[in-house]
Amino acid sequence: MSTFRVLFFFLFAIQSTIAQYDAITSNKTIENLLHSIRSLEESEVDEITSLSKLLYKTAFEKKDTDNMIIAMQYLSTAALNSGENKLAIQYIDNAINIARDNELKPQILINLITLKGNHYFDIEEYDHATTIYYEALSIAKKTEDTFLSWALNANLQFIKLRTGDAHGALEGLQQSEQTIPNIRPRLKKRNLALVLARKSEAYILLNQLDNALLTNNRGIAIAKEIKNYNIHIDLLMHRGLIYMKKKAYPKALTFLKQAKELSHEANDIVFLGKILNFTAECFYESRDYQKSIASLEEALPLLTKKYRNSDELSKCYKLLGMAHKKSENIEKSNTYYELYILSLSKLNNKKSTVSQKLREATIAGYEGQINSLQQQKKQQQNRRTYSEIALAIAGAGLLTFSFFFIHIKKRNQKKFNALLSRIEQQEAIRVHKNDQIESTSKQIEKSSLTESHDINESLHKNILKGLEKLEQQEYFLNTDCNLYNVAKKINTNTSYLSKVINTHFDKNFHAYINDLRINYAILRLKNDPKFRLFSIKSIAKEVGYKSSDSFSKYFKIHTGLLPSFYIKKLKSQDKTSQKTP
């Protein structure tokens, strides 16, 4: 096996570091272990892990810090490739600690920190990757390492690209292309091919497809010349995307097929999930929905294992929802749309945090230049000027924050008052609940004739009665309350149950259950002071959710308020009423 591959620029650094370590190592056992690890295929994760642990043990006994670090690098990358992302980060953190404790060369430390950033980049945790890259960049600048500074800056442009700032990324990548340091010719070509791949991607996002194709062609020519499969696959995939954007779907599928075949041939599955998503999108646009679903079902296990919180997994859910809807499988369509919606908030939070960090770093860079110029002025004048500016900014910031806080507070109070009013109205008409149910049932009997041709009136009515019974039993509070179990309890199948819920309640099964749970939580929190003393996690579990995040998300969607705010206002209201004579 060739030395483990890390996406982007720092493979060469890790390889050169390993080569340096090998030259120092004279222990035959360690040499044999290193040779055995390198002879394995990347997919042989268990064997690599076992040998790397043995390498670490042997190096530890010999107090060989260099090979202890190498063992940790192999263990980290093996863990990442098997989907054990947290373990991968733990291994590389151990390597970083060894390097720091033993005061090894700064270049070794930079390489290790960058490898950690690459791991986060690979799993699309761009917030963490940004922080780590800036940490490495700070050390590289202090040691005046021109190449590593350039490479880290290029990686930061990649993050801009992946978090939606295509204009900013393109500007940075054009500068990177013009300033590639003079290094070994093959390595320089590799880095140029990689920059071109990302420039092509930026042009695609900006819908400059002709520029994207020209840049892509340049990149593929270089990737073929130096036989770099990873970059070649990347460029083939994006060439397919270019033709998909041009609506030339057969041509797009040709290049995506080439990318997929090369992935298997080179045993390089880094881009495979993305390739399959693009393939599915082409089939969907060509109205071949079954092939689209097949491609997505092939992608899903890859994406859920390694990229649980990623754009690609979110996109896969959305496409599956769309394709199943076109295939008239309402149940599966609803399931995947629900998963898609749940994934969006995490992605948006992640991207906004990254964008903020990049903006802060850019501002810090400009401030550094300004400070350098200001040194030419008198120190006293500088101090006075900066003090005035700081006071002005602080005052303006405080004023802005105060207005913002007051606005949010008023808005939440309005939402709280509206929610209480709604609860009181519901409680007032509760005595008429039976009449309402009877009226609704009659209405459904009529609508079933026009909206559910494949479900007879008797079955439709029985399903609604079954749902009503389960509501009275509060079955929706169980964590195992799902479509299959509910259908089983009311003696029907999941397809009929989904259709009746869609027709009667104008929502899918998941929304129906979530509404019941949140309504229950709202009422119980209002009427049960002891329930308000529970933690959010305990309340979530009590009303059927497996995590407090899911409960808080649906509570916010349903009420516009976080459960913590709602509870706080209820407690405050209780105190006020107790004080009133």
C-alpha cells in the first residue's frame, strides 16, 4: 500500500516526514512493521490497525518518539477510513501531544496539526477544519515556512468554496495558482492540478460553465500526466457536473461512470458517494426515477457511515424524497423528506459559523496591515486614536446589541402570549371534543370518496378510529411509536395509514406524531409545575424523543419558542400570580 493518502496538499508533507523518520530508524523490527503496513491496501483497515498498534508498542518500548508518531498517523487515517471519526481525531491529538512534549521540529508539528485539519475537512466539519488550519498557519508563519503557509492558505480557499463563498474562493485560488512555490516539479504539478480542480468547481457554482470546462480540461491533462488518481477522479466527477448543468445528461453520465470506475480501479472511494449523488440527479432529470433511486441507495450507506453531517448526505435524503414521490411511494418519500429537513439546520449552523471565522480571520489580517502602517505615527496619537475608535465601536455595538436584545425579547413575549391564548381556547372547547370528532368523521367519509379512491370508506373510518384510540392512550409518547408499529396496532398497512393521515390531517406521519407530542408537552408544562423542574433532556424523553435536540427543534418549529424560554416564562408567571393579593 502506498503511504496513506490525505486529501489536498499535505500528503507530501506526511510522506517526507515518514521518510525522514525511516532514515533515522535502525531497529529491524520497526523497519519490518513499517514495510508490512505499507504493503497493505488501504481497504485492509483491520490489518493496518493491528500492525500500527504493534508498531506503537515497539516504538514506545524503545522510546522512539518518531515512530510512535508514525504509528498514530496510520491509526488515525485507518480510523477515518472506517468511519470512526472521533477515534481518528483522538489518535492524531495523541501524535500532536507527543511532538509537543518532545519539542520536535516545528515542521513535524505543522504537518500533524494540518493532518487533523484535513480529517475534519474530509468529514465536512469545516468549522473545526478552519480553526485547525489557522493554528497550523500561525506556526508556519512564525517559522517562515513559505510553502506550508501557501498550502494552508489554499486549503482555506477550499473551505470558502465548500461553505458557499464561490467569489471569495475563486479570487483566492487565482492568487494561489500564480504563487505556487518552486518545489519538486512533480509535486508542483500535483498542487497545480488540485488548484485547477477547485477553480473549476468555483466556476460551476458561479454558473460560468465554459470557464469551468476549460479549467477542468487543464487539470485533467496534468492529473493524467502525473498519474494522480485522486485528483483525476475529482476532475472527472466535476466534468460530469458541468455537462449536467448544461442539461447534456447522457454526456454527464458518461463522465460520472468513468469517475466511478476509476474510483473502484484505484481503490479510492473518497468521492464515490458524491459521484453516485450526481449520477442519481442525472437520472432524475432524465425521468428515470428507478435508476435514480438505485444510485442513491448505493450512496446512502457510504454517506451515513463517513459523512453523517454533510451536504452530500442531506442532498441524498432530498433526492430520495423527490424520486420516491415521483414513483408514488408516499411513505418512503415522507421518511426521506423528514430526514432532509432535520439535516438542514445542522448544516446551516455549521456553515454560518465557518463563514464567521473566515471573516474574522480576514479582518484580523487587514488589522495587522493597518497596525504596521500606524507604527510610523506617534505612539501617543495612536493610543488616543485607537481609544476613540474602540469607544465608538464599543458604544455602537452595545447600542445595537441592546436594541436587538429588546426586539427579540418583545417578539418572544408576543409569541408566548399568543401561545397561552391558543392553549386557553383549546382547553375551553375540550368539552366539545366528542362532537368535533363526530363531525370530523362525517367530513372524512365524504372526502374519502374524492381523495382516497383506493381506500374504502369503512377502512378509512376504522383507521381514524384506531388513531383516535391510540391518541387517548397517549401511545405517541412512546419512543417506539413509528409508522410500522402504529399500522400494526390498528390492523392496517403502512401505505394505507400514510394515505389516510395525509388526506385527513394534511401532513405526513412524522409531522402528525410530532404535533401530538409537542401539544402534549405544551399543555403539561403549563398545568404541571413539577414537570417544569425536569431537565430538557428528561422532558424530551418523557414525551417520546430520543434526544433533547430533536425535541427543542420541533418545539421551536411548532411554537416559535425554545422550550427553555417557555418554561422560564411559565415560572415567572407563577411567581407574579403568587405575589398578587
